[in-house]
Amino acid sequence: MDRVPLIAAILLVTLVRSGAADEVPEREATWLTKLRRSQEAVEWSDVAVRHDWRVQERPRDGRCRILDPREAVLCQGSVEECHAAFAALDADGTIPPMAGPTVIVLHGLGEGRASMRPIADHLRKTLDATVLLVGYASTAAPIEAHGRSLDAVVDGLPATARISFVGHSLGNLVVRRWMSLADAGDVARVDRVVMLGPPNRGSDLARQVGGVGVLAAFAEGAARDLVVDWHQVEPLLAVPPCEFGIVAGGRGDGSGFSPLLDGDDDAVVRVDETRLEGAGDFLLVPVHHAAMIRDQRVKRATESFLKTGRFAADHDEVGR
């Protein structure tokens, strides 16, 4: 079953991909764990990440906690208490040290960091870098807040580490907002950015939702930024000053996957909406928005750009 597409989050419909109807009773505990983690993915934002250890903050009430690589909650408390406990784990060697370049991978609207695991696992096998899955409570807070959470994550990395980003959909807008908020020295540490299905010019689909009064009224967090407040948000998004490449999904025939959208599209974002002046390379792949993260062509293209600043010529691309 496909992951929840962007429009589902805009409509504030929460879908769980666990396939509950097919589960047998003895696996109920596993299903409940998946359900809990799915709900928490849109409630908690990472503010510090080392490998798969993380400090998270809950935007709605400011609660803070530490998760270990098994997703177990080690402690809860104030932001200060959790950062102090995290620093102690780091100092005593419980958390492995980080060295060399870092690739930060961010998910899209209504998803959690686990949705990006297919591409993160590929990059961990093919790059000489530490690949961090970073999550943010997309529907619980605006893009501004997510940019500041990302700033906290970057501030916590070794000062000498070079950084690259891989974002899917809304994750790219979070990176661009971070770039306009961050210290110039931190932005200068960024090598490359790979944008997968980014709504760089907003979203016609979101604007259609915004035309339905009751849906617009209930839009929250980053969904509201796209549905209602895009004209205020767009000017605050930086154009990456580093090398960046864009992967768009589409048929390549001018009609796209969705009958609701004009021109080519990936069923959620129009190809023209992904474009951003200054991109070093552009790749069009015949894939739906939600399936992009699992597509082998997209994985190889992402790897190639992070290594060379170009999408490899041997990919089965539709066009540029």
C-alpha cells in the first residue's frame, strides 16, 4: 500500500499503512506499536540527532524526551533536562561519536522519518557519510517552527562536519526556511541539496483545497502554510546558495498522473511547481509522488548528485 500522499495530510485525514485487516491476533502488539509510532511521527520534532539517538520536542505543549535507536523513551522532562541527559550519554560514550560529512534526510507533510528509510538505507550503503533521518511534526506546527527545529539539529552536529540534505516534498521547504534563518557559517557548511518532488512554487492542489472554506478553516501547521498562507511563506524561503538538484515525478507527456492538475505532475505536485532558479540539474522520472522514495532510479540519482553534483546520465529519465 502506498504511503499517505501529500493531499491526505492537507485534508487532515490520518491514514495508517499497517494493513491491520491482514494482521493475525498474535501480532496485535506489533500493530499497536506501528500505530503509536505513526501518530507520534506527526506530533514530535527532532531537536538533536546523533546516528539514531535523538532528542525530541512536542510543539503543542513543549514536552521533551530522548529516544534510543530502538525508539524506546529513555527520559522525559524539560528541554534543558533532556539536553543535559543527552550530553551525558554523549560524554560517557553511550552515543557513538560522529565524524566526517553528514547527510540529513527529511520527510514530507503528514509523514514521519520512517517513510524516508528506503532512500536513507541506500545512501548508508553507498556514501562515505553519516546519514541522519530527521523528523518534524509537520501538521502540528508551521514551516517556520520546523526550520528552527532543524537549526537546533544542525547546531548540535560537530562544527567541522560538512552537511548535505535530501528532502521529500515539504521537507525541502523546511530546508529552505532553515537556510534563511540559520547563521551564515552553518549555511556555508552545506555541500549539496537533493530535492525530491518539492513544491517550490507552492501547490495548485493545496490551493484547490484552500478554495473549500471548511477545509481551509481546519488546516493546521505546515498544511495551513500551503493551503492558506503560501503568499506569506514563499518570500521567506531561501534559494540554496550551494549546489542543488531537483527530481520531479511525471509522465513526460504534458498531462501527468492527476486529472485535477494542469500539465505534467506526479499526482500531487506539478512538474512546473518543482522548478527553482539556480538548480544545477533537473531529472524527470515517471513515478508517483508517494512512491518516489522507493524508486530505484530516484535512489541512484540522489546518490549520484550527492557524489558529483549531477544526476548520472545512465538513469532512465523521461526528460530534463
